[in-house]
Amino acid sequence: MSTKSKRKLLWSVVLAALLVTWLPYFGIFNSASMVMGLPQPLAVMIASNVVLTICVILIYPLYFKPFIRKLEEKPLHEEGVK
């Protein structure tokens, strides 16, 4: 899987998880039932926040590590040059 397709997949998962966090406000996943001892809206929020946290951890190597490598190869300014 190429880096570009990994990025697209990751951002689509982020957008889907963000959409799921808003569903209880619109009456979806907003019943009074319990899921593992938690009210359903809270369980949905916690699950989507876990997914978003994992996505944030995965964003680091996809975006910031290549950026740091490029900066090491070609710094923004040279030492001693004014």
C-alpha cells in the first residue's frame, strides 16, 4: 500500500470517527440502553475517541517523520551564514 493511499485511508477513518461522535446529537445511538455498563451515547463517544487517538498516533510517522528527514537533508538556514 502506498503512502498516499495510507494517508487517504487514515483521513477517511478520522472523518468517519468524527461523524460518529456527532450522531448522538442527532438522535442516532442515543437510546437509554447500556453497553458494557455505560450508557450507549457515552460508549459510542469513548469508542470513537479511542479510534481518533489511534489515528493521531498513526499520523505522526506518515507526516512528520518525512518532514524531519527533508529538513535534515536541506535545513532552512545554514549555520554561520548571515
